[in-house]
Amino acid sequence: MNTSLLPIYIQNQNYPILIVGGGNSACQKVMNLLEYNEYTNIHIVSPTLSDELFDLVEKHPHLTWEEKLFEPQDLEEVSLVVIAVKNLDLNESIKAIAKEKRILVHSIHFQEFSDFFFDVSIKEKTINHSFSAVQNSKVWETELEKEDIQTHLLKEKITHHKLKIKNDGGAKYRKLAFQLSLLFLATFLGYGFSTIISFEEFKGMLTQMPKEFYGMLLVGFLAQLVDGAVGLGYGVTCATSMMLLGIKSTAISGSIHTAEMFSSGITGYSHYKFGNVNKRLLIWLAGFGVIGAVCGALFLSYLGNQFENITYSILAVYSMILGARLIIIAFQKKIIKRRVKNIGLLGFLGGFLDAFSGGGWGPIVTSTLLSRGRKSKFVVGTVSLSEFFVTLSASIVFFSVLGVSHWYIVLGLIVGGAIAAPLAARLAGKLPQKIALLLVATLVIVFSVRMLMKVL
């Protein structure tokens, strides 16, 4: 191989890059490219991704992924190609096609197919020290590490200290939802025992529990299982069942949110524990969702059914359009991740309609995010945790204005949902993207039909 190389630095954000492969070597190259310029447009083609690379795709808006094998049309509108697979025939094939299209190629595992190489760089303030030995680049890295061993050890200590601080902060953050849920539970029980029923009367009622309790126990379990695994459906299932019991709309929404607060808190904690939450997205959804939920709960409490039919009609039509859109996306071969705009407005509308109608957070928020190509694992986890804060705020309003009604239904929903929550979090991300989209679309359409039937 001719090792006479021309050292060139390029503005890589102006040149779309294709990465073929999704393993550790592909992840390392992606990290290198993003380190130099986080606005680099990188598209990955691979049936699978490593966990670390998957996290990068979720966090960087300029990084996209197609869950498929390489095809010749993938080389359209790209300037550079990085091959990160060990298949010799595939490397040779990509190299030949790229040569015809005059696209430069870098093969990680077969350097004879490479038109360019990545150097070994050391950043020192505003200066980059770059070294390239092509096949001996690993030797260069080893020698450099020996010469700067003290600096390396210092960096390790700093990294370890930062990681410790991050983990400690994460542990406190994960406990927040659980502590708030316990606080409201104590308030709920204290209010119930002090003003509604004595402890002795409560014991007597447990022995004569209404049959609706056991039905709500099953409903709460199934609703939370679907909601935690797919990201929506809790309010739809519960509201439909409670309508069959002849409960008023204000009591339906209040009871659902009171029960859902506990189950969504447990589910959200489980999702956070399993790493299914995008913190930046959580802050936007939860913050504006809480504002919308408070407005929706106050609107329902004081204005009653005056504008209920209008709101239900708008929500039903919007949800049906989203459901149809998701079915189309599910059968598309190529789902490109796109930047989601107006997340705050999305959270506000979802919170408002959810508090007003007893359901709608999932159909609006989850389906909108999935329609933008977001992975179901992080969408479901983030939406589920933000739902806790939305239901908590709505419950406080309903609790203050309307009090507690149908306690046995609330209790059944809470117990059933709490049992299903950890299992639901385990299911998140296990379903293939196509199946998850179809399930969400089905639930959204069912929700829309139910709402239209109620209006008509």
C-alpha cells in the first residue's frame, strides 16, 4: 500500500456521511466525528445497533438510523462512506459502487479498500496534534499513552469523580417520583380516614368489598400493562369501563388520574431505572404537560359539560388522523428520524386534553413522537415518566375541588396498575418497531371511535 498521504482537514458538516454497520467500531467512528463537529450529518445503515450507539442516535438530531441491510441506493446524496463490518465481500461491493459514484470510502477492517484514513489526535486547548501511521496507528497510540501516563491517570480520576456525582444525582432523581407518589398517597388516605370513613368502617368495607373492585383490579392491570409497554391506552381502557358503570365524567377523570398517578409513578421509576428516559425531552413534556393538566382539570371542574362535546370531537378527529398516519409509517421501509418541533405545545395540549377527557396523553404525545421516527423504547419511557407529573397535578386539582369519590374503583385501579408496572417497563423496547407502531395506531383509532360515539 502506498502510504504517501495528503493531510487534509474538511468542514464535515457540509458532507453527509454514511456509516455501514452498527457495532462497537461504528460507534467509535461516530463518536470521533461528533467530537470534532456535533452538527455532522451522519446516517447509519445496520440491522442492529450497539447500546452505546443507540443512545447516541437518540441524543443527536443530526444522527439517523435505518434498521436494514445495506443497499446500493443508500449511497445516494452522501459524500463519504465508512464501512464498519467484517464482511469482505460487502466491503468490496461497497467500494466498487462508491468508486463509480466518486464517493470516498474508509474501511475499518480492510484498509486496502480505504481512500482516506482517520488520524490519531490529541487536543490541547485550541491546538490539535494529529498523527497518522495508517496500519501502525495503534502503535502510535500506545507510545503516546506511555509518554503521557500521568495525564492519563489524572483524566481517569476526574472521569471517575464526575461519574460518581452523576450517579448520585441520578439516584436522587429516580427517587423523586416515588417520594411524591407516597406523599400524595398519605394525604389521600389521611383525608379519607379523617373526613369520609373511620379506620374501623374501612376494615368492615374490606370484608364487603363491592364486586366492581375486582373488575377494576383486572382493568387496572391490563390498562397499565398496555400503557407501560406501548405508551398509551390506560385512560382509554379505564374510562370505557367506568362509563359502563354509569359514573359521571368529572368523577371518571378524577378517579382515573388519582389511580393513574400511582401506577404511572411506579412505571416511570421503572423506566428510568432501565435507562428508557430522555431527560431533555422529559423536562419539556412534563413542564408544559403539568400546566396543561391544571388548566384542563379546572376547565372541567368549573365548566362541566358545556364544552365537552366540542373538545371530544376535536380530539377524536386528531387522534384518528394520527392513527392512520402511524399505520402508513409502520409499513414504510424507511422511517427517518426527524427533529420534533414545539414539544412544549405538544405537552400542553396532551396534558389539557388528558385532564379534561380522562385520557389523551398517550394518543397525542406518544403517537406524535413515534410519527417522527423516534424509537419506541425512549418514547414510551419518557412519556410514561412525564405522565406521572401530569396526573399528579391533575389529581391535586380534582382532589381539591371535587373530593374523593368511588374509592373502591380508585383502589382497584391503583393495585392492578402497581402490579403490572414493573412488567410493563420490561416490555418497553422489546417489541419490534413495526409492531409497536401498529399497536399504538390500533389503540389510537379505538380511542377516537369511542370519543365519537360518546359525542354522537
